[in-house]
Amino acid sequence: MPNDKNSQKIVDIIKNAARKHSLFVLAYGTGCGAIEIPPTMTSRYDAERFGIRGMATPRQADVLLVTGYLATKTLKRVIRAYEQMQDPKYVIGFGSCTINGGMYWDSYNTIKLLDKYIPVDVYINGCMPRPEAVITGFIELQKLIAEGKADGATKYKENLDWYRANQKKVIKNWNMPDYNW
Amino acid sequence: MMREKATTLYLGPQHPGITGNMMIKLKVEGDTVVKAQTHVGYLHRGFEKLMERRNWLQSFTIVCRICVPEPDPNELNYSRAVEEIEGREVPERAEWIRTLMMELSRLASYLLWFGGQNGSAGLYTMPQWSVGDRDYILDLFEELTGGRVYHMYIWPGGVRRDLPNGFADRVLQTMDYLEKRLKQYDQLMFENTIFQRRAQGIGWIDPAKAVEWGVVGPPLRAAGFKSDVRIDDPYLIYDQLDFEVPTQQGSDVWARALVRRTEFQQSINMVRQIIDKMPGGPVYNKIPNPMKWTIPAGDAYVKAESARGEFGYYVVSDGSNKPRRVHVKGPAYVHGVTLLENILEGANISDVSFIMNSLGTCPPEIER
Amino acid sequence: MTENSLDKEQQIVNHLVGTFQNLTGKVKRNRRIEVSIEKKQITSVLNYVKDHLGFIHFSHMSCVDWLEDGYFELVYILWSPEQKIQLLVKALVDRENASVENADMIWRQLNTYQREIREMFGVNFIGMKGDKEFILEDWDNMPPMRRDFNTVDYIQEVYFERPGREDAQNVRETISKRTGEEIPEVATKYSRD
């Protein structure tokens, strides 16, 4: 029976409400921004009241938090971790280095636009963002989930060839497994 | 009986137990590590090439991001090297404020270390306490410089601005609070039999070879050598402060933890002395037009004592308005690669992360 | 500062100048001395100062690229814990086919420093064992820290750039139109666009 709020079915509303209140973040500190994640999880800013907590392996995590710049060596491992995560999955780009390269715009080893290699749902800007800004980013992601618009994972599956072409341009020795789901 | 073959394990870049983003390739037989090899390069940004394209004042703004947990020794070393090549004098009040920043940064780094060392042993209450207490020191930094983690406050010629009103009182209140908390950390961590039994006898460094292998900082003091850059090669105003350098004889993880705990208490005393004795005066010696500021040709090597060991900077100038070569050497360069590969032979798998935390390996300063 | 404060440093410099040929040295300041040698004397000088003069702690090794003059300058930085003096040993190496003898049997940690200089500058250390790749992965261009490697050309070829907005305006002109102030001359002179 369609509901009059954005024509979502009642099942979708319950499903999205359950998903948005339990976001498990993969424990991977890819760059400088990883130093502001432990203060967000301690008692002063307390991210756990929103349902956000850390998780050890990609198979059990929902959110990949790319904290800052990515060297090409790390990009290969991030792609592998992203493809091992299971649906529904979301990516948050943290810091201004994921938006346009930041202060490393003329470095020969870091990538400049994260959106061309893996799909990003929410950006948090700053260098570095305060813990309150991190929590605001997660609340933004929760809003997108409730409306049904956080669909980075389906975008990746549909445009896999385009993403692969961009990734192979930067990573020269491609010895990764095939993505088949 | 069949002989066991060695398995290769990748303690890889994505792991909740390692300090940062690096990989250790372990060869294990059963539960014991037979050979270890460190792989770095996951955080390389090419800082030294970036600095060749920016002029002297623009380079000072990016230098603090080289070492993520403790950015202040970087700014201090860069400024001191530039001042030494140019021959620029720094006002006295600026030296006292710089010392205050270095000691507060040392306290913040030790609190983060308390969290990391215990988190890898399974005592998860300690990170929640100490990383939460570190926020009080980050509040002080934010009031003084405007940023919690990256300050960009110490520049060639002095510091950027003077202390605000009432800042000294807030610093003393925070020091009283941390001293009370240190007693609670003692009860939880240092008088805990489980931690003592886990930490004694693990990760032993041979004292006869420690200096030759290039060990610096708390691991060297835990091996019995009274060696600290603040008394060997004095800089700033450490010769006017009253402090002692602790040493231990055990040279294992437990001895290093005791050395750091004693230094924590000494740093609190030093901050109180600095607030007490600080003189008045200007806080910076103005530099000329930054677009045209040139430094005469020459080179300098300066050192500072950070919470993990000796931090060195080698700066070369060729007379133009951009640096020729800035080469950064962090303490983890030796501790994280050759020393770690040596100590891990014969260790148990569950102690690998424990030993890494006690040496203070921090990958961003190995590969900049 | 006492009168004879640079005596200890001067003694060490004189001793080294007297022991080796083609060695020049000077005292830079309190606790810093430097000597310049030829590249074939590197291992003998390092062995001598380690065994006989007390410089047992190895602090740092660096390399500077003097492209205009055609050579690399290798700098070895040592520290003596007894006398608290820092010694900088400098040697010049030709840029074309740069090769130096390996010194990591004297101090083990030199292996790490030498691997990085081999990867970043292309200096060959004869007889050194160790993986070719230390920091970079699958790098097929010239060694990146050399002065003739142009980073801006490289990134425009390999990486994407974020395009500007279609309605992008010059910030200073917009603000000066709104408030009626003049743009000062120093802003336009040193501005990049």
C-alpha cells in the first residue's frame, strides 16, 4: 500500500529506519583524518548514541570512511575492501582532500578526486573536521538513507566499466579479483 | 611426525590492532613469528618535493602535517633551522611560549599512547579515559592557536600571537586535573597484575647494542642510558628549568611504560614552572615581505625531543626564496623498520601489536 | 659562554685533517663540525670516526641534488654521546651513473636510508641487498626527487582535476563592486590570476 510521503511503501520506511540507526564503520585509518575519530567515539562527543561504532572486517561493516588523502598504493587496498563489503554500503569522504585534492594538489602520489574511483555519498569538508562536523555528516547520511537516496552501491554496479577504466589509469599493476556481485 | 611449514600472514593496512597505515609481513610457525618484514609507503605524499615549489613562508604552513599525532616538533624544528641559517634572533618571551607548547604537546601525545598501548592488550577502559582527557589539552590549543590538531603557530621569528587573558589560570587548572587522573591511571594500569605479567619480559632490546642500532627516546632510556636531547644539545630554555630524566634497567615493554609515566609527571611540573617564571616582552621578530624573503646559502641540522624520541631536520638553502632541500627524520624511521624486524623474531603473534605500540611506531613520519 | 668554548671541536677537526688526505673541515658553531671528503674515502672515514673518535651514534643520511653543477651531495650525520658533538661528513658524487660503495656493514640502519636514496634519486649502492621498492609502488618514471622531474606535467597527465563552477567570478572584483572599496595595488601585483 503506497504511503503518501514520497510514495515509499511502509516496508521501505521500516527497513530504512533500521538501517540508519545502526551504522558500523570499518576500522581503516587511511590518512591524517583518522586522528579525530577516537575523540568522536569517546564520552565527550559520543557517537555511539547514534548507533555508530567501529567494526573490524569489511564483511561486517556498512560504512567506509575515507579519512583524508589517498596514496595510489592505498587506493588499491581501499577498492578491494570496498568490493568485499556487502550491500547496503555507503562511503563518506572526509576532509577537503577527497573533494579536490586539498593541499596536496600538486603531489605526484595522491589522487585528487575520490568520486571518479569509488562512489561517494556524503562529503565532510574541513582540514580537519571537528568531531561535531563528523556527527553532522553522519546525520546527513541518515537523512539520505531515510529518503531512499543513498544509492552509491547501485551506481557502482551499473557503471562498473567507467569506474574500472579510471582505476586502471592510476593503478598500473592490476592483479585484483573480479567483482561479481 | 610431520614437520610444520611456515605460513605467511599479512598484518595489513586494514587492521584494528596496528598503529596507523602500514603493513608487516609475518612468517609464522604455529604461534611464533619466525621472520618479519615491514612495508611502508601507504601514506606517501612527497612532502619534500612539495616544499621545493613553495616559498619559505608557505612551507611553514604544510610542515605540521608530517607527523599526525604530534605536529609541534615539526614546526619548531623548521623554524629553528631557518633562524640558524639566517642568523635571526628570537625574543625571550617567544622562547618560553614555545617551550610551553612543546610540553603540552608531549602530554597530549603520552595520553594518546596510554590509549594505544592498552587497547592492543584488551584493556579498553583506558583508551576511553585517556583520549577523553586529551580533549582538555586540545581545548587549550584551540583557545591559543585556533586549531585543535594542526596549529601552525610557531613560525620563523617567534610565535604568531600572545597568550589570551586568563589562559595561565586555565592551564594550571588542567594540570591539577591531570595529576588527579594520573592516580586513577595507576590503579587501573600500573598496579594491574594482568598488565604487569603481560608486559614483563616482552620485546627486549640488547642494551649493549642499543646506541649502535640507532635507538632513541624512551626505548633508549629504558635500556639504562641517560640520553635526552633536552640535556645533551640544549635548545629553547630547558637549561633554566628544573627536571630530571628517568632511566630504567629492564629494557622491555614494562620498563618503557614506567619511563613514560615518570616523564608524564615531570612534564606537569615543567608546565607549572614555565607559567610561574614567564617574562614579558614582544612575541615575534617581524619577517620582511614574504614574497621576496630570501635566506643566504647554507645548511643546518637541528634536533628536538618529541614524545617518541629524537626528531631531526636537515635544511639546505641556496640563496633563493624557496628551500633547496628539507629532509625530515622522525624517530620511527629506525624504530619501525630495522629495529622492529629484529625484535619480532621469536615473539608470539598476540604480542606483535603490543610491541609496536611500545616502540611508538608512527608510519606518517617514516615515509612523509 | 667561556673563552675556550670551541676548543674541543677545533681539536677534532685538526686531528681529522692531519689523518686523511684531501679532507677539508671547519667548525660551524658550538657542537657542530663538518668535513668534506672524496667519495672513495667514505667507508674508511666512517670506520675511523666510529672506532677511534667516539662517534658511535648514526643520526641521519641525506642527499642534495645540485642540478646546475652536475653532482649529488651525500651527507652523513653522526653524533658522539661522550663529547656531545655532531659531525657532518659530505661527499660529492657525479650525477651521471651515480654509484657509491655500500656502508651498511658499519651500521645496520644505513640499509633503510640507502634504499630510500636509491629509490628517490637513483644513486646505485654497490653490493647492497634489499627490495627495490621501499615507498613507491609500480613506479616507472624517473626517480621523483630529482630536480628535473616536473610534477605539474605529471599530475595533469595521470590524475583528474576538478573543473571550476560555470558561474565562477573573481572574488576581489565582486566584493569591491558591492562595497565600493578600491582593490589595493599589492593584491593585484602578487596575485596569481
